[in-house]
Amino acid sequence: MSSEALVEGPNGVIAAWETEGQVKFARVDPQSLKLTNPVAAPGAGKGRKHPVLAVNAAGQTLFAWTEGTAWNRGGALAWQVYDANGTQSGEQGRVENGIPAWGLAAAAARPDGGFVLLH
């Protein structure tokens, strides 16, 4: 079991999802409603689920996900920030055991352009 995320930013709607242990995000084309240029989370995708997104006013995207979570089992929280063009920035991280059993992460953009990631 996994989940998905949708968020609207200055460049349109972005969707995130999990497929075969890897999480991805992509912009939704407003005309065709198709996903354009999917971006996979960096590194080997194994056991990644529950993606979350936040987009700030500058169009930067915080992409976060869980790793190793399962039925009645928590896991790690990982994230990567992307610029408005979808290129990875240097802002990334991982918190081992950051997600408790039955837990999820939540993300929001702050008015100052930063992000908040709750777990």
C-alpha cells in the first residue's frame, strides 16, 4: 500500500506517486492532463512509498518520501529539494526511523520561501 500527492504551485499542478518501490513526481499538463517529464527520487529505489510535495512561490519543490515502511512498521524519511526547472539542489536529507508505525510525513512551503517537513 502507498499513497500519492498533488500540489499546485506557480508553474501548475505537480503529482507524486510510487511505482515498484520507487517514488516519482511530474508536472501535470493542463491541456492533456498527462504527466510530463517524470523525475525519480535520487538513488536506488527500493521500498520507497508515501511521497509528499510542497512548492514555494519561487517554484522550488520539496519532494519527500518514506523508505522501508510497511504494515505496522515505521521507517526512514528522505527528501530532496528541486529548483523551478526540476534540477536537484544541494538540499537533501534522511532521518533514520523518522516515520513511526502507521505514520506519514507532511510538507508545506513557508512564506519566506523555506519548507517545513513534519514527521
